[in-house]
Amino acid sequence: MPIRAILVKYGIYIVLLLLVFFFSVASDAFLSVDNLLNILRQVSIVGIVAVGMTFVILTAGIDLSIGSIIGVSAVLAAKLMLFGVHPALAFVLTLVAGIVIGLVNTYFIHEIQIPALIVTLATLTALRGIAYIITGGLPVYGLPEGYSFIGQGYVMGIPVPVILMLACFAVGYFVLEKTRFGRYVYGVGSNEEASRLSGVNVRKIKYIAYCLSGFLSALAGLVLLSRVNSGQPTAGTGYELDVIIGVVLGGVSMNGGEGRISGVITGILIMGVLTNGMILLNISEYYQLVVKGAVLLLAVSLDYVSKKRRVKVAHT
Amino acid sequence: MGEPLLALRDISKYYPGVKALDGVSIDFRPGEVHSIVGENGAGKSTLIKTITGAIEPTSGSIRYNGVEMSGMNPIYALKEGISAIYQEFNLIPSLTVAENIFYGRELGGRFMIDRREMNARSSQILSQLGVNVRPQSLVKDLSVGFQQIVEIAKAISGNAKVLIMDEPTAPLTSSEVEKLYEIVDKLKRQGMTIIYISHKFEEIFRLSDRITVMRDGKYIRTLQREDTNRSELVSLMVGRALGQHYPPKASRTGAAVLEVKGLSNPQVNDISFTLKEGEILGIAGLVGAGRTELVRAIFGVDPISAGELLIRGKRVKIRHPMDAIGYKMGLIPEDRKQHGALLNMDVKFNISYASLDKIASFGFLHKKKEKNLATDYIAALAIKTPGELQAVKNLSGGNQQKVVLAKWLATQCDILIFDEPTRGIDVGAKQEIYALMRNLVGENKSIIMISSEMPELIGMSDRVLVMKEGSLTGEVAGDEMTQERILTMATE
């Protein structure tokens, strides 16, 4: 295969390897089991949500409300447990709440036909307000002891959040690659009208995608709650940016119908490695933001430019 | 009558494999209404586009005002006074009438717009047309008829000498049509050249001074209105031999497989017909007759407000394409790029897309079954592709159409609806598709075929339904299936 084709197809994996190589050389502390597990744990919240976001963006939609769903979920679960609800039940109820938010989002997006950007922007705002209302603006403390396992526990040496994230990626991969539903997700994003005319239940696909996003955001919120051991109404603020950056970096097209979970994992890891590496090198947080933005712009530009070249070649 | 203002000499336009215009020569004079008539695909739109500069002719010359025009483009043409009004208006709904009339040519200094002057001039032009519209009104608040008048005013303000009107009465009510006739008469008396394109013979005979007939991209004849009549025009429009060879037709057809009774919705009116097993039922009609709307209603894409459908004698409710597919129907849409295929996906994805339930168990796809499905149909339909992993957008039109057809054949459907099956497809691929269609009905499947190509319609159909303006005007079969008869039924 010609060099250019290799670069295009495996570009992000190469970038990840290069970054790992670079930071291993630049910092002694980087390439240790502890630190690598650290990276995985740091990206696990964003990683879990990214799976849901991938489904949504594949259908040519977008879900900006995920950060607020994280916040609402964290404080909702915290309050429930404070009122004596059994942690397992609070867990389940919160997940259901995430699904319900997904239903609301899809209703306005598909039935009322308002652009997803606007709808999820609206729910982002309203839900954040609800999070504040639930807590009266103050963090919620006093969670039952057992609950910290989800965010802080280990299973066979691996942090639980990492296991959850890997499980989400595995299921996401499986569903998108191997099931009918996954196929329809790609089809609806690629051409919604042609899908409808081919007998696809577009409405059902969209509802499932957004409910999945809500569900996984709620799960992420539950994990976050356990990690910080308090229900913060500000939890999850701004996470939508990190999630979308990771997803887009991973090759998922905002136009829908294109992109794979394997790419998303890599995109998330690239951002995680970058952040972790820069911290180890004592690079200030402000510069970190600039680097993140630049990486996203560079990666996407390379992808778009190479696409244009491919189209030109195909037409000659 | 004066010297030709606009003279087209030997205008030809070739596209790969298609002669859209073939040596057309026409004179247009000042102060006349000159109509151009012809079937769908006769070349009228292409001709207009060469006059307005939207397309450059492959060969031939255009003389305007005695000057040879070369390197025409729309901006230049507009400046020279050649203006066109299409069915989709070029107006900005949120701006005022005056702002639209002077759009791109606003009056005033470098930074400021002189609204007062624009309003005054607009009022002048509008009263010249005999119309009472406030120049400050927003275009979106006007009825379609008045919007069209604004378009005309726009052309006049640009000092148009040639005004092209393409099916102008399509969106108008009958009183608005009368108003339009008055305006056309007025403009003609003021010396404007009006090139009028329409399918409606009443209008053509009401307005025209001269009528030019086109057929298959060729100029046929120009007649004075007084010297001709509808039937002469019709026979000039279709007067070709059938030429192409089509597979032999069905010797017998079976029982009714689909019955449509009194189907109505906002686009179609009280349609009733029967589709028999093993037949190809053609549907003819001009653009806008409602053919596509009819099949979309039958297939569940658009809602039905009245009427019922029966499949093999049983009443069925089809509210979504999913239901139609459940009843073993398939629809190959008119626009295969937007509605038929998922262009960015590969051949395999497209072919299996409507039959995923057949290659999956408990929701999980059998990759091997899918690959076999694709390779089987690629072979069966002779789809020219480097492989099943090729993106459909890279295939030629004919092969894209075959992929869409394969998708439906894979669902094992019994009733197939083809909407313009061979549009934009080369001759060789056309023959292949005709052969495939005949094979299908030979296996006792049934086909409904919408086509604007008369030879194809007559060559392939066992019977033909004719539609006009949303209603069924009749049915022809056997010896009655002639181009003249069908075109007459489509336009009377």
C-alpha cells in the first residue's frame, strides 16, 4: 500500500504511538504501569460518554446535553442515597433518568424537527439548572461507604471505571459492527431519506441513539459521583467538548454515517496521553488548552484535505 | 414584426453519451410571444439555458441585437437584457418587493441604499404592469401570483428585452392566470420578446404569435398560431419511429395483485386502478401530473387522506415504507442518488440494506451471508464494480441503478415500482434493465413503471395509465398504446 494510503487509514494510531514514544522519552514518569493506568482512569468518564456520543453523531445528530446529564445524575443519585434509598436502586433509577432525558431530546429533535444542536443546547441549560435546584446549589455529602467502590475500587488491579469504560467500548464495537441495529445507525446517518424509503424505522433508531447517550452519560455521572465522593451540581461542566474532540479525532464525521469505535478509543486515548504527558512535563494548564485545540484542528484538517484529494483522484 | 432580436443558429449541446441539443436554429423577434413546445426531454430547458448563458453550447452561434455572443454567462446575459423566470422563484422572501426588484442593483451611493427611489421606481413598474402592490410589502406575505409578478417586475427593472417564462402558470390560481395573460399581452405590446414554455395548449393558443416544436433535441418546425391546431402540434411533438428493440411482452397476465381504490391526498385525486400479476403497468403523464406522488402514497412514503389498497384481495394499511415492504413491495425511486442508494456506503451495504432481517439471527449479522448476497446479485445483474466493497458513488449511473434494484430483489418482493428506471443511463445498461424487468414479470412478479420516455413506456408496458394534474385521465392497451393517444390524454 502506498505511504499516503497508510497514513490516511492508520493516521490516528500512528499519532498515538508517536505521542507515547515522545512522552516516554521526554519524561521518566510516563511509561510506568501506574501512570498508564492513571491515564486510562482519567479518560474513563469521558470515554464512557464518548460511546454514546458516537452513536448519536453517526446518525448525523449531536448531543450537547451530556455534561448536564452527568451533573444531574450525580446529584440525583446522591440525594436519593441520602434519603435512604439503597445504592443499587439509586443507581438504577438514575440510569432510567438518563434514558428519559434521551427520550425528551429525541422527541424535540425528530418529532418537532428542531435541529439537534438547539434542542440539546436547551436541555443542557435546563438540566444544569435542575442540578442546582436538586442540591440547593450546595454539594451533597455523606454517601454510603459501599458506593465508593464504583469510582475508586479495583478489580484485579484495574480501576473499576476503566473496566466500565472498556466494557462500554466493547459493547459499542460489537453493536455497531455486528448487529442490524448498528447497520441502521450508519445508514440513517449516511442518508436518512433513503433509509426511510428502504423501510428503516428511522424514528426508532434515533430514539435508541439518544437514549443510549443519556444512559451512558448517567452512568458516567454515577462513576464521577463515586470518584469525588460528593454530589457536585457543577459535575460534568464542559465535558461535551472533550467528548466531541475525542470522537472527531477518532474519525467520526459530523455529517454522520462514518467512523468506527476503534478510532474513537484512539481519539480519547490521544487526548488522555496528551493531557497526562503535558502535566508530567509541567506544562501549564493554559498551554494545554491551546495544544488540545491545535491538535484537533490539525487532525481534522489532514483528514478533510486528504478526502478532497481522494475525491479528485476518483473523478479523473 | 421586425428583424430577429435573438437568432440561434445550429446550436448543439453534447453531454457524454447524450445529444441534448442537435443543430437547433430559431429566430426570436421583438414584440412577439414565441412558445416552445415539446415532450419531457425534448431539450427545451437546455435550450433556455444556452440563451441565458447558464450553459455554453458545444457548437453553434447566438446572435443578439446583431452581435455574435460568445462566452455567455448569466450575469452578462442579464445585463444585455435577457431574463428568465422559472418555477422556483429567485426571490428573497424576507425582503420587500422593492428590495427584490432591485436586488444586486440597488439604487443609491456606495454605502447607503436609496429606498425612496427604489420604492418610487418599483411603483412605476408595477403600475405599468397594471398591478396594485405596495413596494414596501414583504415578498413572503404575497400570494404566489403576486410573487411571480415581482419576478417579472425585476426583469423589467433590469431592462429586459427578452423574457423567458418556464411553465409560469403552474403555481397560479385561475384568476392569477388571467392576470398573467394581461401582463404578457402588455409586455408584448411594449416590444418585449417573450419566450414561453408550457405544456398547456390552452395557454399556448391564447398567448402565442408563433410556436416552435422541438423533439429529441432537434428543431422540428415553427408555426404561426393561426395556421395550426393542437393535433398537428401533438403529432409533430411525437412524430418519431419507435426504433429501439424491447423484449417481447407478456402473453398472459394473471389475477389482480394490487388494487387501488379512490386514493386521494393533497397531490392526487381519486385514483383507482388494478395491477395484475405478471404485467408491467406503465404510468404516463407530464412533469407535475402526480405520478411520483401516486406511487409514494401507495408505498407509504406520503400519507393518504382517502381511499384503500388491497393486496391479493385483502385490505391493507400502508403508513410507512416498512409496511409496504412487509407486503412485499419495493420502490426504486426517481432520484437514485438522494433516495435510492446510500452513495457513501459500499455496494455490499446497499444491496443488503433492506434485507438485513434475512441475513441476521437474533439481530446479529452473518457477514458471510451478506457477502454472498452481494456477490450473487453483482453477478446476476452484471453490476460493473471492482468489488462489493466499492463505494456506490464511484459507480456509473446504470450500475448505481442496478445496485438499487438488487437491494429490492434481495427482499424477495413481488410488486416492484420503478420511477423513471433508465433516466440518465446509457443505452447498453438500459437494455439490460429492460431484460431484467421482463425476466421479473416472467417469474410472476408485477411491475408498475413510471416513465417519461414514450418509446420505453410503449415498448415495455402491457398497459399504460395516463395521469394529468393529479388525476387519472384514462388507460390504454394494445393498439391504442400510441404516442399520440397518450400525449393527448396527458394534456387535454
